[in-house]
Amino acid sequence: MKKLFQGFCMFLLLFSFTSLAYAQDEIRIGVIFPLTGPAASTGQVLLEGVRLAADIVNTKNNLNMPLAKTIGLPNLKGAKIKIIPGDHQGKPEIGMAEAERLITQEKVVAIIGCYNSGITATASQAAERYGIPFVNDSSTSPSLTERGFKWFFRTTPNDDLLSENFFHFLNDMKKKKKINANPIALFNENTLFGTDSRKYQEKYAAKYGYPISGVVLYPAKSTQLTSEIQKLKSYNPRIVMQTSYIADAILSMKGYKELNFAPDAILANNAGFIDPEFTKSLGKDANFILSREVWAKDLALKKPMIKTIADMFQKRTGKSMDGSSSRAFTATIVLADAINRAKSTEPAKIRQALLETNMKADQLIMPWDGVKFDAKTGQNMQGKGIIVQVQNGEYYTVWPFNLATKDVVWPFPKWEKR
Amino acid sequence: MKKGLIALIIFLGALVAFPLIFQDPFPRHTLIMIMLYAAMGIGWNIIGGYTGQVSFGNAAFFGVGAYATAIMLVNFGITPWLGMLVGCVFSVALAIIVGYPCFRLQGHYFAIATIAVGEIMLLVFTNWEYAGAAVGIYMPILPESFMNFEFHTSKLPYYYIILVIFVAAIGVCWFFERSRLGYYCRAIKEDPDGARSLGINIQRYKMIAFSISAIITSICGTFYAQYVLYIHPTSTMDLMMSIQLCIICLIGGLGKLYGPVIGAFVFIPLTELTRVYLGSEGQGVDLMIYSMLIIILAIWRPQGLWAIFTKGTAK
């Protein structure tokens, strides 16, 4: 029993090491990502995106980007940004605890995170309670900005906006290329991602006047999809909107070929269709798929700054930049710029500065029209997705037309003619 | 016996005093998670430890408790305390529905069946539109009060609520251990055929133990929902959680009153502290140390940590 008590004392002792004091000339920003657990590799990439942005702010760089040309934050006597990482491991209660720890013990002035929508939900609640600005870089669940939070800002477009993009694309096709294709059929996996996507697909199909001839939901872990594809085929769609993870995306493409199913277009919700594995394992059968994306390397052809940043990222990490790291990077720049304009580390002033953010498209490495937050929801209203198409095994931006590097191939060629 | 009582009083006294000494939310949060898992571990121990029916489906009760509370609060504005009660009723109902056919299964087959039940519940809630489907449920932010079971400025009320739940779970288990029911259950674990030959209605007592386990776990689910204020199927019904409960009991000592308590006091700080001090660079070192400790323990003290404290006298 004595040992039990001793054990408890040891345990108390452990906690007494947790509080430390910090220097004033650095701006501490908390970053919460899934650094271990199932999404660990993405978490690492996100963190590197944030770190690259912090380095650009802290050193002198010749880029057309806020704070790049100066050292540190000029309005705060050149104070440098320090990134304090936290790991949420994909668990909501840990995300919340990490936010609280960063705020109360690490004394961060703002938080960036958390990738997984479910964890952004709880971590941002903690920030809201403490009155600390929370900038969300890459969670796309629309409900996050519908909570009426005062301290929550989201730079990335959400699923609602991204889903609507497909219909903007179809309308543009109608206007500019005189292509009018319907009906649409939906082919989605049956968990969060697929069911949520269906909601928006149906909403906007109705709004933009595209009839839906049928919906097929399937379990993502299926080992064969033949009967589902036959059902899909029976709806005679000219456009298939598909939401799949990687294994089922590959499986469905093989099934389409086998059953000789070739609608005019397959519009995919990123995920499985933009996984590097997709083109690798399907080879030329992956061609002509259209997928929504948030970022693409070939955007650099229209915006040279993207190439500079992507090269810096490649040099640092040995990995190529992607939609996750570019969004984490952008959120960090937006936040640093706001802190600089606030001329203070007071949360209320940073929040005010965030509300006044008005970044232009040419200062960003994203395909967005700019960054400007809606005062009520905290959503960036100028975010925008792009549509990429696989051509010769590579992804090319085909929409919006002003950023396109290749012309869209429409319709999807018949299997025997490719 | 006397010595044990004194130790228990010192231990509880330390728990009561802890948040008064440590004002930061992080240590308080860690203790809250420890007590939450300890209480759930006690719940698991009643069916898995004492009765010997290994359940990998206890997360389903946790989820039912959390969801019952959330649905009633969001859709009908009913206080979470009543939601807690309703959650218990549904959990017991689920325990009976699951237990009735599954307790006819022997040994490992029961464990396998509970995995299936847990996964079925996860799938049902992932696709059930009314319960928020895969997105889950955001609890409304209400004014702080005991009736609303929401406290935003301090973790102190949450801390004492879970302390009460935790102590109550120990109390229930203490009575269970000494009651006729407890003896029956241990008899069922040791030798089901022998127990039956002595006239024990095996089916019935397994069911009662499973229901007690369900109630404790369900109450913890309600607490979790009110503490985190956002629930979704994978955070409340994951198979991983059921496995964690099993590990906590195994580390501490299976079928011992303080087994899960010791297990949770080792398991949770280990995950929390290694994550904070080693894990923020994301190299996964924390998880490696953590799994190594489990392996060492499994070889060195397979009876669980409880055996260390009782100097090996425990069986």
C-alpha cells in the first residue's frame, strides 16, 4: 500500500515540470496535426508546410507575399514566429486537450489545425472558450463554420463550395463548349465522406437543374463492385459523380473497363482519384478521369511563385508539395500577416486583424480569388477549387479555364478506342 | 484490511485535492481521462474480469450513452442528467438483446460475437441520419450550470463529477465482489458446468453482470459527450476503445477491484505524457516506448500490476 502512495507522489511530480516561462521576442503559434496515428504522413507534410511559411516570414526572401521581404514581423520590432507543434493522433478529446495545453502552458497567441474535421471541431471549441484565434487550414466539413464561433477562421473552401464547383464547371462547359450532358448518376462509398458528398451533389443538382437518374452507395471495403456497376449502368447516366477512397476507386475503374461502361464524364471527389497510387496501378486506364482538387503543381505555369515555393518545399522535405501542405502554408501566412497588422499579440486585436484580412490572388499559392473572411461565419469567401484531368498519366488543371494548362478531353473515350 | 482502507482514503483524499494544487487545465484533463477510463475499466472488469466473458463490444454502450444524451439534448432540450438515465435504459436493453443469444456461446465465440455487435452499432450510427450520421452531433453551447452539465470556464466541475462517477463505480464493484451475485459470477468464470450443477442460472447471472457493466460504461459515455461537446461514431464506438478497456484491466489485474484503477493510472498518463514530451515531433517514439512497456509487463508480471502491490500474494 505504501508503494501505491509512492507511485501517486511520483505521478504528481511529473506534472510539476510542465510550466515554463518564455521569451517575449518570439510569437508563439500552436499547430495541432495528426503527427502520429493513421493520418501521420499527412500530418507531417502539413507541419512542414507551416514550418516553411514560418521560415519565409522569419527570413528575407524575394517573393510577392506578405512578410517575405522582411525579417520577422516588422510591426512587432522584427519578432520571429515560433511554431509549437501538438499531436492529436486522430482523437477528438486529445485535440481538445492539446489546444488547452498549447494555450495555457505554451502561451500560444493563435492556433492552426487540425486537418480532420472531427478534431478541428473540439480543438476550436477550446480556443473559443479561451478567446484565442483558431485558423483552420484544411478541414472541409461545412458544419464547422455554421457554429457561429467568434474566434474560428477557415481559409480553405469547404465541401459545400467545392461541390458547387462541379456545377459551375458543367455550366461553363455548356456556355463555352456547347456541351450539355445529363442525367447524372451518383456512385459513392457509404460512410461519412460519401454520404456527405451525396447531400451536396443532390442539393446543387437540383439548384442548377441537372436531373439525377440514380444513386448507388457501396461499402468502401468491398472486394468487388460488379453488381453495383451493373446497377449504375442501368441508370444510363451521361455523367457519373463518384466519391471513393483509393482501393475502391481502382476497383471501380477496372470494373468499368470490364463491363465496358463509359459515360461522357466521370467527375470524382478527389480522395482515391488523386492518390499517387491511382495512376500508378491503373496506368493508361486512369486517363480522362476528372477530379476536383484544391491545388495542382501545374498551376505554377500560370503563377510562377508557386514553383518557387514548391521547389523550396521539395528541397526541405524531399517530398513534393500537395494540396495539404500548400493549404497549411497559406493559413500560416494569413495568420502571420494578421498578427503583423494587429501590431500586438493580444488575441482580440489579432482577431480584428483577421477579420480585416484582404489578400489578393497574386499573393497566394492557391487557385483562389483571394482571402477575405465572412464576418459572421469566419469562412474565407474567395476560396475556390479546381478540376484536374488525368492525361497521359499526369494530372493537369482543366478548369477554371483561365488557370487551365490543358484543354479538357470530353467525352470520356470509349474503352475500345483508347 | 485496515491498511487497505487507509490507503484508499489517502488515495481519494489526494484525488479530491489534486485540482486545487494543479490549476492548469492539462493535468486536470489527464486526471479526468484517467478516472473516465478507470470507471469504464471497472465496468469492463465486471463482465470480462469477474465473470470471464471477454467483451470487445463495450464501446457500443459508451456510444449509446453518449448518443442518447446528445440526441435528447439537441432535439428535445432535455437535461443531460435525464439523458444519462435514458442512455442506461437503452444500454441495458442492448446488453439483454446481445446477451440473450450470445451468452449461449462458449469462450472465444462470445468475444467474436461482441466484436460484431460493436461494429454493427458503429455502422448503424454512421448511416443514421437522425443521429447526425457520420458527421456526428455538435452539442449546443448552453450557459454554465449543473443542470445543463456544461462548464466552459473551468474543468473543476467536470473533474468532481467524474470523481463521483469513479468512486461510485468502485463502490458498485466493491458490493458486487462481496455479494452472492459476485460469487456466482466468479464461479461461472472458473467452471461453468460446475456452477450449473450447483443450480446457478448461468444465463441469468451473466446477463445481470453484463447489464451492470453496460450501465457503468453508458454513464461514462454521457460524461464524455458533455465533456467534449462533440461526438461522432468513430470517437464513441470504435473497436479500439473496447480493446483499450481490455488492456487497462489486463495491465492492472483481471478480476481485481483495483486492477482497472491501477491500469488506468498507468496507461493514460503514459499515453498522455509520452505524447506531450516525446510525441510532438511526431516520430512515434511515444507509441514505441508504450508498447515496449506492455510487452515487458506481459512477460514480467502477467497477473497485472496489482500483483506488485500485493507482493505476489494475489493469484
